[in-house]
Amino acid sequence: MTMREVPTVCRMCHGGCGALVTVDGDRAVSVAGHPGNPNNAGFLCAKGRASVEHAYHPDRLREPLRRTGPRGSGRYRPIGWDEALAEVAERLAAARDRDGARSVVLAQGTDRNYQEWLFRFANALGTPNVLGPAHVCFYPRVMAGILTLGGFTFCDYENDPEVVLVWGSNKAATHGDGVIGTRLLSAVSRGTRLIVVDPHRTALAARAELWLPLLPGTDAALGLGLLHVVLGEGLIDREFVEQHTVGHDRLADHVRPWDPERVAAITGVDAELIVRAARRYASASAAAIELGTGTAQHPGSFDTARSAVLLAAVCGNLDRPGGDVLWDPQAIIGRRTMPMSEALPPESAAQRLGGERHRVLSMSGWAHPAAVWRAVLEHDPYPVRTMAVFGSNLLVAYPDSDRVHRALAALDFLCVADLFLTPTAAMADIVLPVSGWLERDQIVEHANYVAARRAVTAVGEARSDEEILLDLAARLGLPGFWESARAALDARLAPAGTSWQELADGYYRPTELRHFKHRERGFATPTGKVALYHEGLRRMGHDPMPVHRPAPRGPRAGEYLLTSRHSPFYFNSEFRNVPSLRAREPDPRVELHPGTAAAEGIADGDWTLLEARGSQALFRARVTDAVLPGVLCAGASWWYPELPPDRSWRVSNVNRLLRDGDENPAMGSSLQRGVPCSVRPAPAELVADCLRGGAAAWAGELR
């Protein structure tokens, strides 16, 4: 066979790292980092290096399946693509005709560049209900930026910020939002200093000039405290504030009560440390803010993101070298135009589930998950009976997993498109096998545009999400689609005067970064200025300036504050079936302080039983002083591929301990950081019963 090397983009997460795939004939044999891609400059993480192992896993779905046993049993028989897609299209059409298109929910997981395809399909079908974890992920930051200054900002690492405020982001270990930790670490090696806000002493916190170890869920209070110091001491860029912002005086009055001592009592961060951090950030010649997902998973999410944008604005760190910058998108059919939002009638958009309560989330196009489950289970405000899921393991992705399970069981029809028979896929009536990233062509769009080239033929009969949606659109007669995925790639690139072949041949199409654009054209807001006070939010019934939203209650005696962490060896719920990655972290872990462990009689490596909100989960203890006393830090999105599907998601799933409610009014982000939770040694017989493999009966003692 002839060996060849294919330049492409790794999609084991949605970080967009350049990859070089070595192919023997039509089989990938290895994957390495692409030194010519500036996003990762040749680095590739353990997940990326395991791509071949993942692609040729013996449990990959290779043909469409029809369920033959009870939901969750995992019993299916193979069927052909035509039969499968004909049924899916028929069930979507029947639901639309019976209860209206709004009764159909389309769900997705992380954004591997088919998110805009799913929105396009939903808008063409006429449903306003696209389900995803946006409200506890990227979108509090996205919408805070869009509403405040007209766009989402990125850290300008190439121009060497003097200071980077890393807030709720473990960027050196886990980050999939298009700018990975190597670029930050390169800036640090050139002299950039770090201020890190995190309840966990991460690798970045260990390297920081200042580490602010706040209690989980108190980020918005800290943001108000930082603004109090900066505005109160006059540490602002007066020229920028006077010329390019509105609402300075109102903001100054708003944060005046948030003195460091008050903030310290809420956050657990020493008052003097808050003052030092504010002064250090404000005095830097250029500073950037790296805001992470950790800030998005509690009711203060949108407020935290807004406070970070306001901090950057009053210190003059927007749209400048080494600060937080805005990219102008290239003229392609991309993230902004591909969803074809204009196809959805306004009266349909107004019926988006959760939209009346969480208006900013609804503005971004997403339905609220809790509202979706309510519509399925209670038909409130209208019935949802049909769902199609693309690349999302819903049973471990959302709070109150048992309620999610009840909702999936109550559907008239469920279709899941995925690479493996996850516990969510095992609930489906029809399962569609999806190609992996080595097996498809895509445009990867972050700040720049890169060709993610197909390296090999898809395993079995697997098809890409794009191909599946194109086929369904044709069967349903939906407008705005193309004859093939290749035709779609060419059409999307045509406005930029290029084609898929040209992009693939050139691999990388950079976007020019221009600074100080606001001096020429202002910001993309109604006033042309940064909205420190946001009148539009006030008119929507939301707070026009950031506020702190206290948790409904603190921990009682014997309880601690539960938060969660992501592993560098997994991406959300993925890859626990990949042997080389599972070997690096074989069990779900909860990190706890030595003092906490001693108080509860727990030793390092013991199995523990976490309990919150009436539910329990098993985690193996890792005793470390990297977490604060009184804080439990559990691994996120765990399930056991080796267990029967109906048991695999129940045992160590931290989302079973969480509930909806206590939500951010604007975005709907629920309390997932700072949840009162107890921990104790797990009985050995319970551990053995829960983790017993095969089809043996489960006693079900775990609540």
C-alpha cells in the first residue's frame, strides 16, 4: 500500500487543532499535530493521538438500527439507510402535521461544525426548538459580548498581553473553544503574567502571579468587587470610557456597595487579594480576559460574563493589541448566515420553549432544556412527542438525569445519530451510524478558516451528519439545501471567491486581525458604544447591570459545596470506551481536601458515595490540597460503556445530583457549581453491585 499524509483538523473536541493523518491505503494509521497550523503549532493532546483507536473501535456503529426491545435495553436489528431515513422523515412530517413543527425538538451536543446545519434544518422545518447545553457552556459569554459590545471577543495572545485574567478556565488541560492552551502558555513563556480565578489550584493557578481561590458559584460577586476597586480608585481608561461607552456613572453607583470586605465574605477570597488583582489588571499596559465554562454553570453566569466585558471596557482593553479583540468574519456562508434564521417566522420563534422566561437564551436560538422536558412530560405549554438527536448523550449531559430519562421514555419517536450506542442512543427507535472526523470534509470556522479534509472512507455504512440532514431535507421538501455535502461546501465558500478544493489545497485561510476598529465605525450596538448599562436588557425584564445571585441555601452540617471538573483525557461524555484514554483515568474521581477526607473517614483511592437532592453517585476519592476545604470537585459526564445501557449512566453521573431551577433569568443557566452535597465512604457491596459487568441483575440500591 502507498503511505500518504493528509493535512486536516482534529475534531476529537471542537478546538480546531491542525492534524497530520498518516494513511496506509484507505486506513488511518496515526495522527500527529500539524506544525503549520498556528492554533496548535504541532502540539496534539492525548485525545487527538487516540483518534485512530477511536475510529476503528470494534463497537463503532456501522449500519442503521431499529429498536426491537424496550427502550434502554440496547436490543436492535440492522436495517438499510433508505428504510431508516424514510421512517425518520415520515415521523418528523407526521409530528409537524399533527401538532405543528414546534412539537419536534432537534438536539445536538458539542459544536463540531454541524451546529449551523442543525439550525438550518430546524428553521426550514419550522421548529424553534433546538436543544443543546449552550446555556451552561459558551453562550453566556457569547451573548454578553454580543449585547454589550456587538460581538464575541478573543484574547490577543500574539501581541503579548502584559496580564491575562484566567477566570474559570483550566486552559492548559481542557479547552475546546478554538484557542487552546498552547497559545496562552507561549505568551506566558514570553513574559505574560497570570491572574487566575478558580476554586481549584490548576496548573495555571500554580504558575500565576495571583490566584483567587473563590467558592464555587460566587463569580458574579467577585466581578462586582473588581469593578468596585477599578471604578472607585479611578483606575480606568478615561478617554475610552468617555468616548466609547454609555452608562459609566450608573455602573459606578451600582458597584459602590460591593467593597472588597463584602465580596470576601461571599467568595472566600481575601479582600486584599481582590484589591491587588483589580489593581494589577487595571495597571497593565495591555490585558486580556480568558473566561471559561466554569463561570457559566450557575445562576450568575450571564452576570459574570457581563462583568468581565465591563471590566475590559472600563480599563480600555477592548479591540486593542494584547487585549480582547473582535474578528471580522470572512464573506462565506458561515456561523452567522448558515442557520438561515430568516426562514423561521417570528411567530414561530416566539414559541421557543423557555423563551418567555429566558429571553437572552431564546435570542441566541436555543430552547431551554428544562422547558423541553416539561413539554414532553406535561405537554406544557404544548406537547413535544418527537425528537432527533445528533451527537449528544443527553442522559449524562443535563441536570436531573432521571427526569431526562423519563422524558426520553415518554416520546412517541426518538432518533439518535452517533458513533456508538450510548445510553441515550439505546433509548432510540432508530439509530443512525455517523462518520468520525477522519471520514468527512468540513470547514472549521473559528477566527480563521481551515479545511478539515477527509482522510479515509467512513467505517461501514456510516454517513456524516451533513449527509443525513441533506437526505432528510430532500425527503421533506425543505428549501435552502444542496444536492450533496460537497456542493454545500462549494456554495458556502463561493461568496469569498473560493471553492472547497482551493481551501483544501491551501489548507488554511487566515482572517486579518485589525485593531482599533471602533475608532472608525464604533461598536456594533444601537448606540455604537459599549453598553455598561444596558437599556435593552431592562426593557426585556432583565437586569441592565450585573448582579450577584446568592445560592438558595448554603451547605448544612455534614455537607460541602459540589463542583465539577473535566478530564484532559475525555471530552464531556466521550472516549471512556477508548482503552488508551481510559487507562489514564480509569475511574470517576472526586477531589477533596485532606481536612474534608479526614473528617469523613475517607482515604485516597476509596470509593465514596456522594449525595445531593435525594440522589446518589459513586466516585473514587482523590485527596489533594489543590481543592479548597469544604469543596468537592467531581468528574463530569461519566458513564460506563462496559455496563448494560440502562445501568451505565446511573452509577457515577454527577448530573443525577443536580436539579433544574435556581436559574439565571437571562440565560437559564442552572446551579451546577456550589451545590450542597454530602460525601461518605461507599459500602463495598454497593460498589460491587453497581459496577458488576455483563447482564447480571442490578439490585438498584443506589438512589
